[in-house]
Amino acid sequence: MEGAILRDMNDPAADLTIVRVFMTDNLVGQEPHRQPAVQLWVAAVPRDEAVAAVLKRVPSHYKAELTDDFVNFDLARLLDLKPGEVSELSSAR
């Protein structure tokens, strides 16, 4: 499988997906280039369910998208998320 990413299923990070959340009521930057502040969240759900799982935890007007980023082994162990859990990784910036 050319281009496929093989992941170790014993790795606690294997089922973690990072989601980018756009805080649409918290704009940053100078006019006319103001943009929503961004948070990063991690979801311990199947990738195709990650955005919906995170959106359940943030205000309904926020927007979210999947990232291509991966959680490393050490962070996954530190987070210790159980299946179905989500957690904020970063504050707005």
C-alpha cells in the first residue's frame, strides 16, 4: 500500500484524532484580516466521528475540522483517554 500510514494498534495514540476548532465569537488579528481563534482537541473515537464528538463539547456556533496531525505515544499516555472521550489540547491562539 503505497502512501499508507501503518499504525501499531497497541499504541495508545492509534485511535486518537486531532480536531481543529474555530471559535467564531473570538476573533484575533488586525482588521481586515481578523480570523476566529483556534483550539486543538483530541477525540478517542473513530476518525469519521471525531468532529461530531468535539462539536458536542463546544458552543453550537463553533466550527470544526479534522487535521492530519497525529498524537504521539507519550502524549497519548499522558492524556489516558478512554474510548468515546474528547479533550481540549490547546487554548485559543
